[in-house]
Amino acid sequence: MISRARRYLPAAALFIGVLAGWELVVRAFSVKQFLLPAPSAIASALLEHRDELAAAAGSTLYEAIGGFAIGGTAAIAVALATARWTAARSALLPFAIAANSVPIIAFAPIMNNWFGVLSPLSKMMVVAVLVFFPIMINTVRGLTLVDPASLELMRSYAASEISILLRLRIPNALPFVFTALKVSATLALIGAIVAEYFGGAQSVLGQYIITEAAFFRFANAWAAVVVASASSIAFFVIILALERLAIPWHASARSPDA
Amino acid sequence: MAARTLSARRRVSDASDRSGTGSSVVSISAVHKVFSDGDQRTVALEGIDLDIARGAFVSLIGPSGCGKSTLLRLIGDLTQATTGTITVNGKTAHLARLARDYGIVFQAPVLFDWRTVERNVELPLELERLPQAERQRRASEMLALMELGGFERHYPWQLSGGMQQRVAIARALSFEPALLLMDEPFGALDEMSRERLNLELLRIWQKTGTTVVFVTHSIPEAVFLSTEVVVMSRRPGRIVDIIKVDLAQPRNDLTREDPRYFELVTRVRETLRRRDTPQTTDST
């Protein structure tokens, strides 16, 4: 426990140092609050608008998690299908890789048009499309990048394809899937907030930030950014915890002294 | 080259064989194996005739690229012969694989990271659809036999290389196959672990009566372990000679000091060297 605290000490010290430096610079040079509000101002805005911010964060997380679930489920289903049918894989994968470099967020206004500006579904669809490709590509990799000797071992036991899938390919894919899920957790929140910038219900983080900034209430906008960051980190940590539970055998879960 | 019959000394064994048909477990006749890669044709094996008697411990030895691993994989139906026939346990190699007549151990342990030691050993038993209790009983029995008792719940990465390879052997023998195929199983281990595992393997072979086909490039290892050493030539791989190892059973550390052991090691070495000079190919 003590060694753990010591491990995080430098990071904590840096964090406090930066905040203190920021506060000092803003006060010493009387920086205008619309350029950069002081941390103390952001903290008080956070406290003052906590109910509003909590509601907005709740709505945004709902969109992010909903989209993440839709996109992730679809991606894993497609990956399983393509891993099973090689022809489908060689036809689909080049497009998937190409689509992965498309700035999906550019579709946000179109999604608003399709699913309704005020509906959380339009944001969920942006997020779903955003997380689909990394999750799908990684899952396919995990299902297909199997040690040839392991496959040969299964063949020596005359194992069926379904048995190879369940006992070898899927467990082999899990670390790949979780790597993609962790990346996508952050991506989901970015997607949801940016999609909200293109229009959405009032009580969401994206709209809150836009409105407050438009009225020069920059401390409030910054407070919303802090809440968005915290939500994103929380989502990531939840996925991380799920990973530890699901694949305790994996190298990422091994304690360094074991 | 005429067909040669390996006559292993019959031993009393307490293990039950899966099929009692005939005295040879592996019977290979006129096998050729050609690898084609585009226009490139490589003759890996040429005119292989070999019979392996039930209960024998046969080593395949030869220079790298002589096709000894290919021959082992042919027996296991992990690759197919270009011409010729291979019979395993009274069936074609293909049917023998489908009937799970052999267990295999590779140079790497090939354990599944996500399974504990015990569950790795249970893998072939799961595929045989044995009930859970029976699987567990057999796995713990095999692990005890491999002196791995107490490590059932460990994950492979928590074990040393030698221990991992012992788990692989336990897994290969857990379903009591008639035949054990081993492809340089101790090649990646240090000398100490290797010698220890040699002794352990012999003890298990004595106890189970399994027929073993063992690929190695270590001459002392081949002589120490085997009842017969099959010496192969450089590509195209042929059987140059089959040297019967008449050292007393059971073998132990003293075997390595027996003058007869040195004689046989020298004989295998000379056979290999004679065959290694390219000019003298096919003079038998």
C-alpha cells in the first residue's frame, strides 16, 4: 500500500504543481477570464453548477455508452462472422481498414438529420460507427492471429471448427478485444460530445459548453470540460476493471512481483 | 532399401492399449514427400520404409533439413505423403488422428495461457467429452506422475520452461494414446532440465507402455532414450541405418557411463558422418 502511494507520488505532485502554476500565472498577469480562467474559478463554477453538470454528464454518458454498446456488439458479431468465413473477411477487411481512416465525426450532421437532432439516438449512431471499426479490426486480428502450433495441437486432437473457435480463437482474441474497447471508451465520449456540438438537447455536455462559451461564461465551459474528462476516465477505468475480471491470466493483469 | 522391421523387446506393461491389432503401431511403406512451392520442388523424404513395434522407443535423428520432423508429422496426419502408405494403430494415419490414437509434444510447450495447468492437461479429455470428475481425476493423476502435484491451479507463465514441457507431456498422455509423438521436445531446454526430463520420460514410458517416436538432433539423447535409433540422411531424407540400442532397462544415470553407451554413441555419430559426405549417397 505504501509502495503504491509512493509510485503515484510524482504524478500527484506534478498535477498539484501545474494547477498551482496555472493559478499563479493567471493572478500575476491578470489574464482575462475568457482567455484562461483560474483553476479556483473553474472549481467554484463546478461547485455552483454541479446539478446541471451532473445531469448533462449523465445524458452524454448515456449516449456514449449506448453507442459503444451498439457499435461494439455489431463489431464483434461481424468479426466472428468474418473469422468463420474467410471469403467474407478478404472482401470486407480492406474496406474496414479504409473506413477506419474516414473522419466518422463528419457524418454527425447527417446522423442528426436521420435520427433527429434532439434524439440521443443520433449521437449514439455517431459513436457506434466511430467505435465499430477499431473493435472489429482488432477482434478479427485476435481471432485469426493464433499460434500455428496451437492450431496444429487442436488438429492432432481432431477438434471441430466450433471447438477451435470456443477453446482457442475466442480466448486468444480477448486481449485484442479489450485493447480495442479501452481505446473505444475514450473515443465514445469524444464522439458523443463532438456530435452534440452539431446540435442536440440542452442538457448535454456538448451543448452546455457551446452555450456557456457563447455567453462568455468560460469558467462554466471549463467546468464542463473537467466533467467530460472525468466521465471519460471513469468509463475507461470501468473497461479496465472488466478486463482484469475477464482475462486475469493475461500479461497485463500480472502483478510485477509475481 | 528394404523394409526394416524394428523388433522392440516386449515388455510387461500395466497400460491398456487402445487397439491390440498387430504388433506394429506405425507402419510406413514406400513414402515419398515432395514440397512444391510454385516451380520449386523439394524432395523432403524419399523411399521411407519403417515399422515401429508396440512398446518401442524410436528416435529419428539426422542433420537439420533431413525431414525427420516431416516424417513425424506424416505419422500424425498433420501433413500428407505425396506417395506411399502410412498405417497407425491398424488404421490409416488420417483415421488414427480422428480416433485420437496419438498424443503429440512439440519443441515449444504450446500451453494455452488462459488455462491453468490442470485445465491444459484436461483439454484433450474435454474434446473426448469425458465427464468433469473423470477429467479432473486423470489430470491430477498425470500431473502427479510428472511430479507437478501442487501446481494444478498455476498458470503456464508461472512455471519454468522445463515444468511447462512436463505439463505438455502430461497433456499428451492424459488420454492414454497408443502412440506418443515428440518433436525435439527438449531442444529448447538447458542441459540439466534436459537430462532430468529424459529420465522422467523413460520412467513414464516404462510405466505406461506407450510407443514413442522421438525426433532429436542430439546423439547422446537418442542413444540414451531409445530402443532403436533411426539415422537419416541429408535431403532428400532417407533412412540410412537403424541402430538397435541394447542397453539394459531401466536406464539411469549409470547408463551414461556404460562403455556400451559410448560405443553406440560413436556408432550413430559415424553413421551420420558417413552419410553426410555428399559423394557417398546411395551406396547401400
